[in-house]
Amino acid sequence: MSGSEENPFKQNYANREHLRDFALAIDESTESEYITSMADWAPVNRRIHNPKQRRKSKAHHDFGVGWGYTILRWPALVMILLWVGLLAIIYALVRVYVALYEYLVTWRGKRRQLREHLRNADSYDDWVKHAKVMDDFLGFSPWKDEPKFSMYDYKTVSRIVKSLKELVAQDKAEEIATVLQGCVKHNFAGTQDTPLYSQTYYGTKNLVHEYNDVLVKSLDLLATTNKLSKQSKRILFKSFSKNFGKSALCLSGGATFTYRHFGVVKALLENNLLPNIISGTSGGGLVAALACTRTNAELSQILVPELADRLTACWEPFPAWAVRMYKTGARFDSLDWAERCSWFTMGSLTFKEAYERTGKILNISTVPADSNSPVILCNYITSPDCVIWSALLASAAVPGILNPVVLMMKTKEGRLVPYSFGNKWKDGSLRTDIPVQALNMYFNVNFTIVSQVNPHISLFVYAPRGTVGRPVSHRKGKGWRGGFLGSAIEDLVKLEIRKWLKLMRNLNLIPRLMDQDWSSVWLQRFDGTVTLWPKIRLTDFWNILSDPSQEKLGSMIKSGERCTFPKILFIQHQINIERAIERGRRFNSNRRTPQPSSKKQSANKYQLLSTPENEIPEVYHSSSSTDQRTLWANSNNDDYETTDDDTDDGLF
């Protein structure tokens, strides 16, 4: 690339006026006046206390304070922490035992060589090739041919497949609709259960493959049939969408470990599986913002090692940040980070503007500085005019790293003003790292793809019976990692640690360090329907707050890609059905208004809705009329715009 216009990394999106507005908002929020109202008869010189400057001697908790709590709190806390520390040492020893057991007993000879080929695959196609070889070598392949399995209702699935094949061949639209109403549901008959995809390195039961294929084909045929009215099809596909739900990509926090999320996004993008709904927390929010403010075409150009030139949050040398930390209590400067974040958010885009530009829904978790206020998931519904980079700063404001900041809102005149009455916000991962419940409430999400790199969580990752695309390799997948004894002790110790952490939280034993409630750091939900764990080595912890070089970022991206490869097929089966439903909704929309062709605008706004001619379902090449195929292509064409009336309830 030559020239700043051709090189996306050379572009500067920072708006100086907006940065000045942000700096002014921070200064005003830190110098707020406290106004009090006093009766005429009150003493004139009565001292008024600042509510933020309470004396430390006052009781911290409003409930449960008594002489027993006061006397026993600290001894109980010390004893529990000592016991949890001992359990952590035991847990580390158990994991060392499991690692040695697998290295010396499980992974020997040729199977170790095959695993190395699998781990070092440079592309998904390469990974699939090696995975099939591994399945054949370990004897897993015959399992795919036998429909029977206890983890799903294979008899019902088999009947559905047979019935739909016959009805599609006979083009009986009403009967197809009746069958689909019964089976187009989330995890119908257990077909989306992870154990179905955890018995082999690649693939699942052939019956499940067949079920997904015939379901998509039936949905596509039903969408274009002339035997049902558009009104009835519109209602039908709306109910399909509500029953089946949406998928979302959730990117965790984790300091610079979050740069591995770039590889996850890249792997999903290259396989056309990147969901439209993406959430991010702390550093994961930065990756989510990059993905949601760019179209897929733009995104594919910047997910390269050269992106490291823009990852410069930790640029200051030791003396400078140490002095700032001493003076302000935070290592990094909010205004400096705001300017650097502007490139990832394409300037001062708001959540609504990003959605209108790309069609992707960005969600950022933020926590109010007041521990009693509810968490907010910023998106184009809850905070449409909120500037994205201000939400990113708030979501990354870990105590000691970045001070809580004010969210900024863009006015109609283009100025930035404080959002939510100027309240301050901080790191969302402290309470809601993975906002599964909120995503379900706002967008009907019930299939979450979680990329998890939080260092305090990654240390405890363990799947005793295997996970999607990574089965237990011995005893034809029916064994236990590290043997039954090793898996049992690992689970027992981990449950014991969790029990004592819950007890400390429930009894309010944990002190508020840096004015922050830390009780949910280990006790919240960190996984999803399918969870990706990019590989993190112990040596990486030394550079957890250091900017990566291009070579290092390339390694991080590759790590994210490789952890995604085993989950691709599982994700593909979900998203193929979801997109078939959305194609049907767009095809049968109430009103379609042709728009003037504008390559740049339409590509930005509706790229995710487009379907190339060669991707039109096979059924339409053979059995549909020319008019149907043309109309189908137009329903996915950028020159057509779906109005709000077409979709009735928007995403739902």
C-alpha cells in the first residue's frame, strides 16, 4: 500500500474538538460542588461533610454489622485466604500431574506427531485435513456413521430428515411449513448440544450433518414458494426467528492478552461466520469496536501483523507512568487513550452510527463507579448517541490502570457532552465480562461464541471429558483427561476454592480495595455456548501490559485462529440455519424500496445482507423460475433497503 488514503493504518480519525470536550468533562466531574440546604435556625458555622470524604472509621457495610462481625471478620478472612492459597497450590500440582500423565502416557509416538500437525495448521482447510487423519488414526471416524447416541434424540431427528426430504421432493409447501414449525427451535432434539461435537476432532454424527443441510434447504424453498402468501410466510419466518434465536460473539477482557481476539475474528470472517452481534469488555471491547465499525471487506485488510503499529497504549517508559500513577492513582492517561482509541472507532462514531454504517451491533459492558447502580450494556438501543471510544475507556477503567471516566454523548450539532448526568463508569469485566443475559434480553441471543483470555480464568480451564473439536484421545473418547483420579481431584479442588470464594462474598469479608467490590472477579459467568481459549503461556504474563511488535501480534493472531478452527463446524451449523431464516424474512418483507445504487454507501451499510450469485441455494438453480431466482438475488442485493415496517420488530 502506498499513500495515506490507501493505507488504513496511516489514517487519523481523532477529532481535537471532541477530545477537548472530553477533557473538560473529566475536569468538571472531578471538581463538582456539593450544594446543601439548611434551615434558618441551624447553626451558621455548622460543618458540612463532603459525602465522598467519609472517615474510614465508619462501618463499611449497611447490613450485618455487629460486634461478632467486627471481631471475627479479619481473622476469618485471613484463615480462609490461607486455606484458599493452599488449595491453589494443590490445584497447580494436580494440573502438573495431568500434564505429565498426558505427555508420558496419552501423547506418545505417532499420535504426538499428528497432534503437532494439527496444532500448527496455518489455515482451516489444513486443519480439517489433519483432523480427519487424526480421527482415522484414533478410530473415531466410525462413530460418525452410527446415528445412535445418548446425547440427542436420534429417532426424532431421523424422522424429521426423512419427512422433509420427501416433502421437498414433492414441493408440498404447507406440509413443509408444518414440520418446520415443530423443529426450527433452539437446540431441537439436542442437535446443538456440545457433546455431539466433542467425540471427534472434525465433524459429528452424519445424521446431524444431514439434518442441518435439509433444514436449510427446506427454509430456502419455503421462502420462495408461490404456494403460500407473503403475509403468511412473513409471519412464519418471524416466528422461526424468535424460536431459533440469534448468535453473538463475546470477547472477554484481559489486558493485552485480548489481542488474540483479532485471530478469532479473522478465522470467523474468513469462513463467513462472523455474527452481526458482537460484544466486548475492556480490551475485548477494542477488538469488538474495530470489527463493528468496519465492513467485512475493510476488516479483512487490517487484521494483519501491521495492525501492531496502532496498538500503542503502553508506549510510555517506566519513569513517566510511575509518576502519573503516584499522582493520579492510575498508570495510564484517559485523554491519551481517547486519542489512540479513535482510530479503532473511526473517530467519534456513536453506537447508532456504527450500526447504520455496517449493520453490525456493537455492545460494550460498563460498570458505574457507584457499586449500587446497575451495569449497562452500551449498544444502539440502550445508548444510541454515546460515543464508542468513551465507552471503551470506561470498560477498560480497571482500578490502578485507568481512572473511571465520563461517557460522552454526541449532540445534533456535533458537540460532545457528558452522558448519563456526568456519572463515571469503569471496567465491565469486574461484574459482567460476558453479558449473556443482557444479549438475550435485547437481541434474543441464545447462542454465544465466547473468546476468553482473562488470565485469572484461563489458569483454571480444564475439560475432563473433552470439548468441541478436542475429544479425549484415549479409549476412543470415553476416557478422562489425566485419568479418572486426576480429573476427580481437579474438579474437587476447584469446587472447594469456589465454595470459599462464595462464602467470603456472601459474608462481606472481602475489603473494598481501591474503592472497588472485587467479589465477582471469579464468581461470574465467563463461558458461553461454545468457548474459545486462545493459548497463553506463563511467559506471556511478563508482557501483559506491553505493546506487541508486528511479529508478536502475528503470533497472537495465529493463536486466536488456531483455537477457533476446532469450533468452526459447530458454529457453522448454527449460523447456516440462522441466516436461512433471515434470508426468508428479507425475501418476504412487507415493502421493498429500490434505492439508488451507491457502491460505497451500500457496501458499508448492507454488506452483511448480500449474497453473491454463486451462493444462491442449489435448490433455486434447478427448480425455481428465472423470476424467482432474480427476486431472490435482489432480496440480498445492496440496491434494496428493508424499512422498519418490513421487519416489524427489528432484529426479532
